[in-house]
Amino acid sequence: MKATAVRIERILVRGANWIGDAVMSTPALQRLRDSFPHAQITLLTTPLTAELFKESPYFNEIIEYRRREAGAKALIETSRKIRAHHFDIAVLFQNAFEAALLAWMGGARLRIGFSEQGRGFLLTGRLHRGSRRRDRHQVHDYLEIVAECERVCFGREIKPATGNPIPVMTASPSQIAAARALLHSCGIDPDDRPLIALNPGATNSRAKCWGEDHFASLADRLIVELNGQIVLIGAPSERDYAEKVFQLISSPGVINLAGKTSIEQLVGLLGDCALLVSNDTGPAHIAAALSRPTLTIFGPTNEFETAPLGPRAEMIRAEGIECARCMLRDCPIDHRCMRRITSDEAFARVRALMKDEERTRNKQK
């Protein structure tokens, strides 16, 4: 496409479907807003991630795409909504064929995204991954899409990327209040003792899950040795797994809120907690972006591509595992990449993170 200035007034962003991916897209969303400060920007995304961005400064409007709930009917109805907006450009963070099809059906004049799943012919601005190294973080994929939008619309990148972009989120007063109301109803006061969140499940991937016994052992030590209050979190599909961990914990001072929090409550809870220990799932990205101490446990997934990013975010994995980063959802052997991470190792890392947090707070007083 010839690089000439194009007038852009209305932008459609097809956002990521998963919470973690959505959080990782926030540096690109900030850049998009900075690059097109006067444009009307609309987010098209699932109800789950729509709730995450409800108070976001990046968007003027959010359209919920209920494809999973309403089937093909949602595709037709949503394409009509898109067409009524007369979008100048569609920014496709989701890599699915359907995302490009929807933008094309909706009449978006320009359609920018990665040329994957055979959808290149539906795009006017095509990006190619080629032999992309596995050590490039996913945040750069989203930033590359926005950079291509700049090249298409202005003839150049107007904001060259520098350094390592880090997602940034802030828990709003209403989110904190919603979380505290839920915690108080369960007999938990975050100001009484350190509130520590554990996320033991992982939607659609058993291989991502650290053992129930490991999480339970860690919880007992956090309660006994660090005087912590433990809250188990997770998606509704992860509640049974969290309940298994809950039953294995021998110390009092634990509640299981997996499947019982809205996104508003989850963001507020993570913004209020002293620390999160999690598998490689969405809440770890939220906590890291909120600048909370976060320890993420990695085994079958690739931390170079998807590690939660934040000033207090750390990860742990077992060294010397030849099949690590296999990306399988079920381990065909003995789950060694996760089983070899002991609760003692995790506790040592948690204690160090909490000491660093305490020193930081003391300096701020």
C-alpha cells in the first residue's frame, strides 16, 4: 500500500479474547491512543475482556462480541453494528480468520493485522511473522500492529518503540471497594494481615497447573510463617481444582473465591493483595500490571513470549527439563517441569518478594 497520509476518525480494535492477552495488549493500546488522540476508538471483544476495559481511557465505546453465546447470529449482527459505525480502520489484535472476516463484512476501509489462518486476502495491511524467534515477547506483536497502522496512515512510524514496554493497570476506587465488600462478607480484612492470593488452576490446560499438594503446602507455610490470609482465585471452570487445594490446606484463614469474582472484584482484590502466586494465567498478568508482587510458575509454556511483565513480577521454573516449553495442554509423561518445582523453592521466592515489598513501603513512608 502506498504510504500516504490517511484521515482517520473512527478506529475499531478487535481485542484479544483472553485476559492475559488483553493485558499484554495495553502498551499497544496506549500507543494507539497517543498516535490517534482525536479518533473515536471502539473496542470489539468478548464480554470477559470487555469488563476488564470498562473503565479504560483507551476507548470511547465497547461492543461485546457474543459469538460463543449466540453462534453465527452474533457474526451477522455484529457485522451490521460495525458497518453502521463506518470505521476508517480495523486494528486486529486477535489473529483468528473470523476477526478479519468480521472487519471486512463490517466495511472497515483499512484492515491491519498478521496474515495468519489464510486471512491475508481480507487484510489491506499485512504483517508476517516469518521465522520469528521464540524469545520475543507478545507485547511486541501488538505494538507491531499499531506501528503498521502508523505507517499506513501517516507514511511512517510516529512513535518508535524504545526499551521494554510493560503493561500498566490501576485498580480504581470502585474496584477496590467491590473487592473489599466481597472479602468482608467472607470474614477477611485486608488491613488485618497480609492478603495473599493463590491461583492454582488454569483454564484449558492441565499441564500449566502446579500440583494441588504444592499449593496447599505453600499456603500452610504462608499462614504459619508469614501470618498471611489466603484467598484462592480462578475462573469458574477452575473452581473444582481450587477446591481440591482448599481441602488439602490444614491451617485456618483460607477462603476459596475461585469462580466467584467478577472482573471488577478480581482487579480490586489483586490491587489490594500483598502478593499473588499463580500458574501462567490471566490473573498473573493483571497483578503484574498492577505492580503487585507476582510469582508465576512456568513449565509447559514459554516465559520469553508470555511472562507477566511488571516492576515486581518474577517467574520460577525447574531447570534442566529437556521437554520444557512444549506448549502441550496435557503432559504425556510425568509432568516433571512442574513437579520438580518444590513448595520450599516457591516459599523462599515469596518471602524474598514480600521483604522487598516491605522495604519499598518503608522507603515511601
